[in-house]
Amino acid sequence: MAQRTVSKYMVRPPRHFSGQTWTTFLRNHLGQMVSVDFLTVPTLGFQVLYVFLVLAHARRQILHFNVTASPSARWTAQQLREAFPFTSPPKYLLRDRDSVYGWEFQDVAKALEVEELRIAPRSPWQSPYVERFIGSLRRECLDRVVVLNRAHLHRVVQSYVAYYHGWRTHLGLNKDAPEPRRVQLPDEGKIVAFPEVGGLHHHYERRAA
């Protein structure tokens, strides 16, 4: 069934205001906004690890990630510094209201001249891009891997991010990957599969015999 057919029969809530919606605001500032968030991952030894992510909205790219067993405002602030060491930071930073984004984190954001936008309590839908990435990371990778320790988790996430950037397509990017791919013509050879993320996924290229 086509996407257009499904959307035709979806019930849409009535609008009671004429101002700009939150979704419209996010779309209008795609090139000027990043989202940050944490996800938790249990290990084989029942330790809980935390993955911190910085995602750029424009091309859904992961600008920075890191793993820790004990996140703090100071550690999270340092990750924000490392995300923009040589490039200009975005205008807006979208985050939730977790206490880990304490005054140290806020001071770094202010020093970088980034305006923090906090989503409403218990409203992850207001930060859709990073939430979608977290969902994809869980379904397509972490739910299928037994994590041993912090170093192992870092390697697994790094491998998935490389696959995600280079080969995973997005409807919002006209079915392209975050890093645009060259279109390969049929006369360039046969289609060959290459394993990604330890064989969990594959990408396909044309290679001459």
C-alpha cells in the first residue's frame, strides 16, 4: 500500500491556532540546529552504560558521540566542547530537561553562543530527529548485540554510525544517506554486497569484474 494512500485516510486533529507549529519551527531551522540526548545500554555484567549523542538536523549526521558509565554535567559539557572544536556551532541546541545538563553544560553552550531550546516534560516527540536515530540504533544494532564493556560499546556504535552516515537511506533526505552517495550506472559492473556493522547490515556497490 502506497504512503500517499495511507496518509489520505489518516485522521488529522483540528487546528485551533494560526501560529507556527513546533514541527514547522524545526523544519525552518534545519541547518541551524542540533539535538543532544542520552541512551542507556546494559552490558553482559549488568552494568548500565550511557551513550551521549550530538546530531545535526540538516543531514541527520552524528557530529559527536561518547560512552560513559557515570554521566555528569561536567562530562556532558566537555562533550559539547569536543563536538565543535574547529567548526562554528549551530544557532540552536535542542535537549530535554534532564538534570545532567546542569550549569556547567549551560555555561559551555552560552560560551559557544548557542541558544538552548528545552522540550516540554515527557515529550520526546518534540525532539524527533535524535529520537529516531536512537530508535534505529537500538532496533538495527544494539538489540542484536551483547555488549561486553565500555570499549566494546564504543566500537559497536562507531561501526553503526559509519554505516548510518554512508549507506543508510532516509525518506527525509529523498532516500539518500547523510553523506550523499554517487549514483552508479549499470555499465559499472555487477552489484556486490559488502558487510557492515559486523555483518548485521550490508551495503551494495557496482564493481567491475
